[in-house]
Amino acid sequence: MNTYIRNVVVCLLMIITTTITAQKAYVLDKVVATVGNEYILYSDIEEEFSFAKTQDASIDESAKCNIIDGLIAQNLIIHHAKLDSVEVTDEEVEAELDARFSNILRNMGNDEQFFKEYYGATPAEMKERYRDDQKQVILAQRMQMGLISTVDITPEEVKKYFYGIPSDSLPYLDAEVEIGEIIIAPVVNSTERKKSLDLITSIKEKLDNGEATFEELAGQYSMDGSREKGGDLGFAKRGSYVPEFEAVAFTLEEGEISDIVETEFGFHIIKFVERRGLNVRVKHILIRPEITPPDLELAKIKIDSVKNLIQRDSLDFQTAVRRFSMNKVQSYSNAGRVLNPKTGTAFFETDDLDPDTYFAIVDLEVGDVSEPYEIDVRGEKMFRIVHLQSKTRPHKASLEQDYDKISFYAKESKKSEYFAEWIQGKMDETYIRISEDFSHCPDLKQYVISN
């Protein structure tokens, strides 16, 4: 495949994912390139270059050639997305902007004054400034995903990809494992539950009687990190909270205070602060029932009995997951199989495992289950057993042992080639002209025109 086009695709992917991250620089502007009906400004190049410098101070002016390569490809996609009537709604743009700037605000402790001093604009002003950019990014992503989503790969293509790698270039793969898990949480006993319910009921009465403000009571009683901020949870979109909490939080009106809400975390009282697009900002008071030592011991006994049933072949692992494991963890819907967050696959190199998991499985044979051990899930003590589902020793990559992994990389390679060929074809048929300011870029000379 043409090396230039491959490099363009890499630059494009970087630009699409960082366009809204960089802060716009205000420079004397001019059009430096035309791609179909789209325009690239001098400030676009400078903005990307400034951001790249923050990531790697060693880059020099020559990097601008790669930047304009990527911007040409991005605008080529946008131009053809518009011709193909690919749609992006205002609601989608608003939701993405809300999520991005709400996240920035959260990282700044929800201090809007600090945000304004840092960016020179309010969150609302920044959203307006980036609205068109964000729409273009979503449009490019949607067009690209639509193009490569149809790419599939056959076993013959996997073999061809593998045998196309010179034997002396085949990678050595570290030892890998696949693991499953069962997690059991202790159950709050009725006495502790009643204590917490009585406490939050008394707090609600104080609110209703006007004995103190919501923020004062949150600071005095709430049992989570929001306590220091008067219960403020900042802005969040749907899907950020557990269903019981979210069902109430998104239906309240400004200033309204909810009745008592029970979730897996305990009892809440919720106050609605404001809405921005699809995001809401709420405060809450949380009272957590205490998990006592006897509660923990009962959970440990339960998971130990599950482990024994599996070991005696009285119960297969997947059935045990469905019957006993906590259904709020990702592995539950995957038959207990744990996914590696670094790769998105079920394979873990041993260095990827946390110490507790590594030592739990280090002496197991495939099919064995570990002894129960205590873990922390969102600040709650629970118990876990680990099932060792497969294990490989360090070895040279082979089709027999590593077919799934090789198939994944072969498919990704095919997607890249397909996308690069699409880019090349569209470049050949689309009007592209570039200012002579970039005549020094070797791969762009055919598009340069005199100013």
C-alpha cells in the first residue's frame, strides 16, 4: 500500500481524536487548502501544531506537512459525507459538547471561574466556539465507521496475512491467560438497614422543616466524597448513575428535592440544580448501611461453597456465574469472562494482571478455581474467586495457538488498507488545491497552486 496514504490515515486518526482537545489559537487567518467544498485555514494548521508541541516538544516545522496531510484526509471524508447525506443531529453535537466540557469542569472541581480564567471564556462560550468543529469530527467519524464496518475477513485471508509475515519477523508472545470471575457482595443485615433508613428519614424531616439547608446537611451527614462540596455531583449524562438514582435525578425540576431513594449504595436524597442540554447537575445526601463483620463472613462462606461446588463438578462455572455472581460487574454478561481493559480482548499477559489476581492463579492448572479473596469494588468490600480458563507459555506466534489474535490484527490491517484505498480514490476524483506555502511538502506538490 502507498506509504504516503498509510501515513495520511495515521495522521487523520490522530486529528479526529484531538481536534476538540486543543484550545484555539488566535492568529491572522487565511485559506491554505481547498478540498471539494471544504476549506482548511492557516489557524487550523497552527492549532494542531501547537497541540502536537505540547505532546512532543522536539517536533519542528516539518511536522506541519503531516498535519495538513491529515486535515486534507479529514476534510475529504467530510466533503463526501455531505455528498452522501450522512447526518449528524444538533442533539448529538450538544450531547458530545456537554460531555467534554462537563468532564473538564469536573477535573477543575466544578470551579467555573477557574475555567474562565484558564480558557478565557465560559463553558457556554467554549461550546459555541467548538460547535462546528465538533459536528465535523462526528461527521468524519461516522463516515469512516460506515466505510470500515462492512469489512470482514475469511480464514483464508487470516492465513495469507500470517504467512505474509517473514518467519524471522514473527513476534514472540509473552505468557497469556484467560480468566473468569465470580464476585459475591455481602448483604446488609436488617438491623443496619433500619438504622440507615431511620437516619435518612430524620435528615429528610429536617429539610422539610427548614432546620438546615441541603448543602449543610450533606456536609454533615453524606457518606461519600461529595460531602466536602455540599453533595454536589457535577454534570452527568444518562448512563452515569445506577438506574434507581437516574430515574429520579432526570425527572426532577430545578431546585426540587426528591423523596428517599434506595440504591445498591444505600439511601439518597437528591436535589436538582440545573440542566445543560442532555446533562444534569444534582446534589445528593448518601447514607450507607454498615456492613458488619458477620455480614462479611456470611459472604465469604457463600463464595467458598460455590468454589467447592465447581471443583467437585457439581456445578459448571458459567451456571455458577448466572446463579451467584454480582450482576453489576462487566464479566456477568460475558459468562464470567474478564476482558483486558488495555486490549479489549479476553487475553492477559501476566504483567497486565493486578498482583492479587496474579498470585491467585499463579499455581493453578487450567480449569482450576482460586481460593476466595477480598477485593474492593467502588469502596465496598466483596469476595472473588478466579477461574483459569486458558494459559500459554512464552512462544513464537503461531496460527494454532494464536488464531483469534492473528485474525484480529489481520482484520484491522484489512480495514486500514480498505480505508487508505478509499482515501486515494477520492483524492484522485476530488478538487484539491493547496497554497504554495506548503510547496516544500514532498507528497503535496501536485496539489500546490500559486497564491
